[in-house]
Amino acid sequence: MMKFSALVERIAGEGADAWVTHYEARRAQERGEDVILLSVGDPDFDTPDVVRERAIESIRAGDTHYTPATGRLPLREAIARLHTARSGQAVTADQVVALSGAQNALFASSLCLAGPGDEIIAIEPMYPTYPATIEVSGARMVRVPAPPARGFRIDLEALAAAITPRTRALFLATPSNPTGVITHAAELDVIGDLAMRHSLWIVADEVYAGLAPGGRVPSLATRMPDRVVTIGSLSKSHAMTGWRAGWIVGPRPFAVHVEALVMCMLFGLPGFVQEAATVALGISAEAEGRIRDYCAARRDFLLAELAGAQRLSCCVPEAGMFMLIDVRGTGLSGYEFMRGLYESERVSVLDGGAFGPQTSGFVRVCFAAEESVLREAAARIRRFAATLPQPKARTARSS
Ligand SMILES: Cc1ncc(COP(=O)(O)O)c(C=O)c1O
């Protein structure tokens, strides 16, 4: 009998089912089959040339050795500047740690802020890695809804009611994945009051901030500099998902603990990635503007292509590269719709249930794709929805 730690149980499996269709579709696409993949949040264009050139140049120059574990100073300074521009909070480079993507930063926050016996609140629907990332620390995750009936805005009363003496932190993605909802300043005021009253940390996952109007989202960092941890990365805003270039910004005592964790977990990003990331941060305004405009145009395009689709309704996102489609009118769950659509039309979308029960009657579509791809995908989605039997008829048959 092989023995493993209790930790492996805590991180096992959650959300894995949702990706089965995506991986199946990817394999089919690699075999050259006619498959449309809208299931993953990866912009369909390349990292800017100057960024790629810098990495190549840096490798050629021999930048392939160990680096300072928390990131080179010019990189941390560039991150600090972007953070200040976005949030208005003045920070220094020693409040910044460069990490391997926002995912790595979420993991570090969880381990540094909570442990067994503690609770961390997360807003649901949530990015599918959150449950394991939060519970890996030993803390219990408490879900607070941002339900469809409220336009996916946080139920602030439920949030207040969910806080207990064990609550240590609130994990909040703004703009949200999958809803594209930005937490507004008035909502943050309420959240800030609760956090101050109960001495909570706010972990603000701003990985999509560059895709929000003006490239920024309202933040609590200025109001609560000792309680807010801000997470970002170049993945979405610069089409750099594969580079694994992200960061965490927080009060210095927090950064000290992240640094200690980095020493035993990561030991520094590759030098050529850091050099490329520094160049990328230097062209942020232009790179983000390009993706933002691209996403806004594709969102409107997809909305127009899906207008009038039978029994489907699109939830218009405020920002980001995803749109939820409400499939409850078909009588199918998000999972059933995802499977049926893939099997009959070879379009891969993601079951909303992967983000929690609030979105189990939805599917998530990534619209950061060419218009021709979106047009064809929308035609197939409409055809699939139109061929489904009336929900009542199916219920009668199955009962
Ligand atoms: C809300 C959210 N947080 C974090 C991440 C992870 O991003 P990164 O590629 O920077 O690790 C994602 C990726 O999709 C995300 O949607």
C-alpha cells in the first residue's frame, strides 16, 4: 500500500472533469480534425516580437543560470510601477516578488496567509484551481455566491454572514473568470469595511486587469495597504501564458514570507524570462491596448453572431476574454451542453459547473479568436441548440 500525504487528497481532482472535453478536442485538433477550441483562456495571437527577441538575445548571451530568487531588481521595479499606475498605491520593489504566473502567486498567498483550522472565503463562480489552491494550505474554503440572479455581482450580505472568527482572507478575482464582472468601488467599500472590522486579508487576483477598460480595476490597495495582496501576470494582457511570468505585491512583512517560500519552492524565474518580462512591462500600455481592443471587438462580434439563438442567452462581460452562455433554457446542464455540442458539432467550450454550482447551467466560451472561427463556432452552437428537443418533451420522455 503506497502512502501519500494528506495534502494530495486536498488537491486531488476538483474540476478535472471539466477539462476532459478540452483535452479531447485538443488531441483531435492536433490530428488535423475539424474542431473549434473555445475552451481555454489563451489569446490566439503571439507574444509581441520585442519580448520574444529579448528572450532569445538573453539566452544567446548566456543568461541561463540561477537568478535572484525573488526576481531581478529591474523586473520588480517595473512591476511596482505597473502596480502603482493601476492601483494608485505607491510601492517599492521590496514589496514585489516575481513568481511563476498568477497561479503560483495564488498558491503562495494561500500558504502564507492561512493554515489548518482557518477559513478562506472565495467568491463563486471562481476559477477552477481556487478550491485546491486554497485548501492546499489546510484551510477550509467557504463559498460566497455571486449568483446569476444578481448579474453575478457579489452577494455582500452573504459575504458578511460568512465571516467567522476563523476567517483569514478573501480571495477575489476582478475582473472575474468566468463572468467578466469587475468588482465596483462601491462594492469594494463594503468589502473593505468588513475586512477592516474582522482583520481579513484581501487577495485581489487581477490577472485580467489589463483587459478592463483603461487597463485598471478599482482596488483596495491604497485604502488598506497592510491587508491587500495584489496578484498579476503577463499571461492574458500580453499573450504570454506559456512564459509563466507573474507576481505578487503586498506589504513588506508579507513579501518577506513569500520570499522564504520562494526559496524552497521556486528559487527564481529563468533569467531570460525575467528579461523578456521586463521588456513586456515596458510596452504595457501598447500591448494591453492591443489585446483589450481585440477582445472588445471579438466579444461584440460573438454577441452579434449569437443574437437570436434559440433557448440561449449570452451574459455580456464587462472585461476579459470569456463569455458565459446561459443554457438553462435548453433543459441541459452546462456539462451536458458541453458534451453534446462537442459530440455533434465539434466545438469545445467549458462547462460552467467547473466554476461552481452557481454556473452549472452555463457554458463558458473564450472569444479571443479570429472572426472566421467565432462565426463558424456561433453557427454550430446555434444549430446544436436549435436541434435540441423542447425541455418539457425531454422531461416527459425521461420520466
Ligand atoms: C482568475 C485567474 N487567476 C489566475 C489565473 C492563472 O494565470 P497565470 O497564467 O498567470 O498563472 C487564471 C488563468 O486563467 C485566471 O483565470
